[in-house]
Amino acid sequence: MRMMPLLLALALGSICGVTHAQEVRRETVIPAAALDTATQLRQTALASDLGYRITESLTTEIGPRLAGSEADARAVAWAKAKFEQLGYDKVWTEPVTFPKWERRSESAHVLGANAQPLVLTALGGSPGGTVEAEVVRFADLAALEAVAAGSLAGRIAFIDQKMERARDGSGYGASSRVRSRGPSAAIRAGAAGYLMRSAGTDSHRMPHTGITRFDDGLTPVPSAALSVPDADQLTRLLALGHPIRVRMALDCGWNGEATSYNVIGEMTGSTLPDEVVLIGGHLDSWDAGTGAIDDAAGVGLTMAAGKLIGDLPTRPARTIRVVAFANEEQGLHGGIAYAKAHADRIRQHQIAAESDFGAGRIYGFDTSAPEHAKAAAAQIAQALAPLGIAYTPGEGSPGPDISPFARDGVAWANLRQDGTDYFDLHHTPDDTFDKIDPEALAQNVAAYAVFAYLAAAAEGDFGRAAGGKD
Amino acid sequence: MRMMPLLLALALGSICGVTHAQEVRRETVIPAAALDTATQLRQTALASDLGYRITESLTTEIGPRLAGSEADARAVAWAKAKFEQLGYDKVWTEPVTFPKWERRSESAHVLGANAQPLVLTALGGSPGGTVEAEVVRFADLAALEAVAAGSLAGRIAFIDQKMERARDGSGYGASSRVRSRGPSAAIRAGAAGYLMRSAGTDSHRMPHTGITRFDDGLTPVPSAALSVPDADQLTRLLALGHPIRVRMALDCGWNGEATSYNVIGEMTGSTLPDEVVLIGGHLDSWDAGTGAIDDAAGVGLTMAAGKLIGDLPTRPARTIRVVAFANEEQGLHGGIAYAKAHADRIRQHQIAAESDFGAGRIYGFDTSAPEHAKAAAAQIAQALAPLGIAYTPGEGSPGPDISPFARDGVAWANLRQDGTDYFDLHHTPDDTFDKIDPEALAQNVAAYAVFAYLAAAAEGDFGRAAGGKD
């Protein structure tokens, strides 16, 4: 359906002797009436606390919801009920099965003359176990990766790499590699345990968890993140000049499989109901906080945006689909399952955007929409501009759960949130509802509502991203 | 010795027929040469990181040091060794015996449909025990104190009183009463357990502990403080409209007696070595953090101030005595023991000042010194002014461990620190060395050095506070 204009253009191209299909392909445009409606919708959203209240409901009533846990199951029921209460036209779930990881307890102490506790948290995917060993510090991942195999036999490897603060979260790339690749580097060096300075920008006794993985053929060792002040403390202790022995005791690990669900709500389009504009966030969270900025906010603000579009006197042409994805945290399981489940309906999807970078104000807009939809993208950007959002082509990337589908060719949009403070809270006990600014969240709802409405009201398609399959 | 000018004045008064002794009492003044030396001392102190390094040493090498714990004993040995390393002329300890309170573990969970963990910490002095009961919220202490006796039978009383932020920490008065009086009010109402919103101004998952007490004749119940975000969460849960049951499990309690020590170092005065200017902080801390702002900073900055005075080419007339007090946190045990041990030598003490309000910049100076020493106090204030310190007569009060001695009539000085952020960290895991600004700490060292040096170099005494005994 979506590709008909292209086929038509190709046919016309043959007839007319035009060689480049896109030269005659119909430009996607957004009608003036839709732009007027979007202005109203923006005002309505800015004055509404609906996104904030949905986020409050999820974080309060369910709290933390580690994928596969009892609370995760309650969160699925919550999301289904919430879509229904909000009057979504269709609400359903799709199963997502994954290995289940559990955290039961964790503690660490410096032993000997400087005996004192350390605050840490197991990395997701870590095995349990108790290690009592001397700590060897490395300033960064490269330093650990450079040591000889076996040279850390019976020690605990500790990477003290600092994370840089940035509005776009760009410091996370290097620090998340310390988390994902550090444990395997430690094992290759012979270490009996792995400690890292948290991938975080705060200075609180709040360790940052997050998923890690172990390279094939290695025997996993207990792996954990120290809070930033504890990493500083351990570094000062090591500078005293005598060996520092630490006892780390983790009770956690993989425990069979679990099935959770992507929870989906739709506001049916008026004239092209089979074409879908997809927005969403992820429903699961890590277990330490209540997953407020990661990612109840993303679920709450996209649920609210869909509801506000559904409340308009006239629905846009296309369907608005809101997805609360299962188990993003442990490997994009929900996004991968969605892409797989909808593989034969990829062409239904016009464009997709996930909110999964906190609850800060959106400051940039970008999309992978192709050339013939650039004018429409610019129209959307213009409608977002009064929200303080700049059009920043070429700077974005799809949200995590959108990425598997984007790789299959679905166009994505990216509404870039200010993440200056995001990594102060990310994956810590401090990720709680009180950290969310209701005005910033309303700005997010307004941006998603305007974007999704205009994409759903556009005349013409958003095509396929370059390299995508049909 | 210190009272000789007064006795002389009284004698002269009799002879001359003057009825009011102070009318002829000698004005205390600070010689110009001492003021010049103080200027040098101030510069030296501002350029020195000694106070910061001593604070680092205590918080790093010992860490948390709950009164009576093994770490507290290590802290006593550390303080004695540190005084000796710094070249103090005399170093000794004085025993302080007190009931020993221990914390072993603590946890809490909301039960039922909204099952989730809550972050809390037992109040010092709380008994252990597990309570599983419905929570009843009170907006403030007065509301709980107003309920009928027995009306909360089998429930958990929860006081959600917010603390106000203030530079002078004035919001702590009301919130510390919630901690000290709330548990007894809960017991009188029949409650089986007590929860309070932490006496803190932060919004982190950091519960604030602190000592509580139970009125005579009441049977203590498990009593704990929720972190501020957890208090908010519990309040939101209670607003859902159905009963909220919580399981709180505290393993803690009194366990016999312990003996710790006031650790004392002296820089001997040149001409009046038996007269003492006393400065200090307290050596013990709560167990959650490393007691950096409360009160390693106070110990570190006064140890450094004494050392810098000791390093001067010429010692002041009087002795500088630096005291690292034992067990301030659980009831001023060190200060009371000091006052008792030195009761027959009260007159030796010219003036005393304790630093126990963090590591923020000092902005105000005050003293209880009597009328005949006001000119000298003004001279000290003038020497402190270049540090950004205002003379604010009538606004201060003695530090906690000084107060028992001040009640006996020893004059006190108060160097008022900016406590705007103090109650973000106070009695939490977050009270760690990284929170201290080295420049602010150097300003504190400079202020204490200038004050103590000038008081020790003054010609004439600082008399006795009104109502003091001889």
C-alpha cells in the first residue's frame, strides 16, 4: 500500500523515459488543516498532566519491574488496563520469551587494617559467588585489555574509568563498554572477580547496574559496579601502598526462562487504518529504582500522546500504535520480538519513535525518512519549533527497541531529550518519580503528539530508510 | 589563674569604693604583633591542604566509625598517631564509657498488590524486630501527638514531616524532634512500629539515621527513617485509597557498654602554658557514610589549625588544645566526659570552639566572651573578615561537645559554617570525602587557626560566661 506511489512513479518513469524514480515520486506533504490541528494539540498537551499521571501510576503502583519478575507481570496487567482505561480502540499483548536473571543480595567489604563496607551492585547477567581477593586497579578498559593472559590469577580486576557528562549522553558509549567488555577482559587475565566504577555521572553512593555479557568459552566470574564515591574510596585505599583485599558476595544469576509481553494499544486511523505510526517506550526496568526516567516516562508520555490524538474531533488518516516494550534492559528482547512478530507487516509501518532517554526536555528532532519525505519532515520540525526543538538532520538514531525494525528498513524519528542529568540516575536506586519535572514531561508529550499526529495525517508516505528490505 | 585580674579588680574596687567590679576590670586586648602574625598564619593556612589531607586520611583509612565499634577503636589509635606525627607536644587519651548500640541489618517492603522494597535505616537506639502492619500517615509530629492513646494498636505510625533548607540549619530543630519524640508518641498511640520521613533536605534514596530515645515507662518499638523519595512513594501509595501494609525488619539494638576515648593533642603555650584555648571536632560517626562532613572535617581542620600554630616561629602565650571527642552522635558522651574529667580545671579553659557542622565555608563569628573581652572579640572578628566572615554577635551557640562545659561557664566561640547543603548528606551513606571542597576546608582551617592563635595571644582573659560557676 505504502509503496504504490513508488510503483506508479517507476511505471511513469518507464513511460516518460525518466531514469530516476524519485524525480517524479510524489512529495509527501502535510495538509494545512493538519498543521492547524497540530497547533491545538500542542497547546492541549502542554496544559495536560496526563503523561505525568500515567508515569506516576506505573512507578507508584508497580515500582521496580525487573524483566521476568512478579512485578513485571503486574506491569503488563497495568499497561493493558491503562490502555483500556484511556479508551484505546484496540489493546493486545504479544509474548516475549527470554532468559531470566535474578538478583537476591549483594555486599562487599574491604578486609584487614582498613576494614569498611563498599557499596556495589551486581551487573545484570553476573553469576553469583563470593570472592575474597586482592584488588588490582586499572585506569581504563584499554589498560585491563593490555595485561597478559593469566596475570591476574586469583585477583579482583577493578576498572576506574570515569564517565563524561554530556547533553546527548555521548559519554555512555565508552563507559558502557567497560560494563559489557570489562568482565571478559578480567577473565582472560585470570581474575576471580570484576569491579568497575559505575557508568554514571553522579557522586552519590548509588551504584549503576546494567547488563553485561561474557564472551563465548569463558567461565563467568562475579561482576559488579561500585558507586562513584566507593570507586574513589577504593582508589584512595590502593594509594596507601599496601595490598587491599576485598570480599565481594553476590547472590544472583540466570534462572531458566521467563515470558513477558509487549503491550500494545492503538488509536485507529480514519482513512488508512492499516498504516501505522508507532511510538512507545519500554515497560521493564532495573530493580534498584522504580524505573521512572528509565522508562516509565517513555511509556507514560507516549500513552498520553496517543490518548490526546485519540481525543481529537477527527482522527488522522493513519493508526497511532503505542507499544510498551518488554525487557529492553537485558538485550532489546521486546524490540527484537516485535520486529520478528511483524516481519511480514513491515510495510504497514510508516515511521517509528521510541522514548528511552529519560524525561528531560526534547531539544532536537531528526528522522531517517527519505528524500521525498524531507519536506514533510521539515513541516513536522516547524510544528515542533515552538516547543524549543531544533531540526537537526543527521544527528539522531532510532530508539533501542526500534533499532531491530529500523534495520529492516522502517523509517524512524528521533526526538532528542536533554540527557545532561540522565546518567546521574540511570540504573540506580535514585531513578524514582520525584526526579521528573512535570513541565518537561508535558513538553515531551506535546512533541510526541505533534510528531505522531502529523506523520499519521501526511499525504504520501515516509518511505523506507536507505538499505532497508521491502 | 585566669581569674586573677578579676580578683585584683575586686580588691581594688573595695579599696577605691567602686561597687561594680567590671568597671575597673582590665580590658582584654590583642597586641599588634599578634595581629601581624595572624595575618601570616591566615595566608599560610589558605595555601595549605593539611586539613584536607587529615580528613582524607581518617575517612579513607578508617571509614565509618560507629561509637564502640572495632572501627571506632581504630579511629582512636589513628587520632593518637596523627597528633604525634604532626608534632603535638603532648598527646593523650581520656576514657569515655557509654551504652553500645549496634546495627546489623535492616529492610522494608510494601506487601500485597503494590509489592515493592522501601529504603530505610534504623534510628540509633531503636530495638530490633520485625513488624508487619498497616501504615497510618501523619503530616507532622503534632498530628501524631494529638491522636488518642491506643488508637494505632497494631499499626505502623508514619510521620511525613518535611525539612526546610537553611544556611544556618535551622530546619533541623523541628525535624530532629520528629526523630527524638516521634517514636514515643507512636508507642503511646499503641503503634507496633514507627517510620519517619528522613530529617534531610535531599531527594536521594539515602535515609538519614540519628539517635532517638524512648520516654521512661514505654516499651520501645522498631523505629526507622525512610529516605525522602521513599517517604514520597509511601505517601503516594497511601493516596491510592486502599490499606498499605509494610513489613519492616530491623536487626539492631543496645548491647552492653563500650569504652572509647577522647583523644587530645596540645601545642604548649610559651608564657601561660596552663591556660588553654580548646578547639576540636568529634571522632565518631554514624555507620552509613564515612563521616566526612560529620565530623572528620571538624577533626581534620582543628588538628591542622593547631599544627599550623605549633609551626609558628614563636608560640602564643597560652596552650592550644585540640580534642577529638568520642561518641558525640549518641548523646554528647565525649563532651560530657570531658567536662566531668576537667571539672576541677574549668578555670584553665579560656575559650572553646567545636567544628561540627560540615565543611562549608565559615560566614559568621560569635562568642559568649563577656563585656571586658568584647574589644578582643572584635579584633579577632577583624582578623577573620578577610576570610569572608562577618561578626554576628548574639547569633551563635556552642558546638555540641562544648555545651556541657559551656554550661559550667567556659566561654565559647562559634565559627558558623554555611550549612545550606549539610542536611543533604548528614547521617547518610553519602557523607563521604568526595563531598568536601578543599578550598572551603582551607578557609575553615585559616579561621580556626586565626581565632585560636589570637585567643591564645590575648593580653587579659575571656572571662566566664554569665551564670557560669567558678
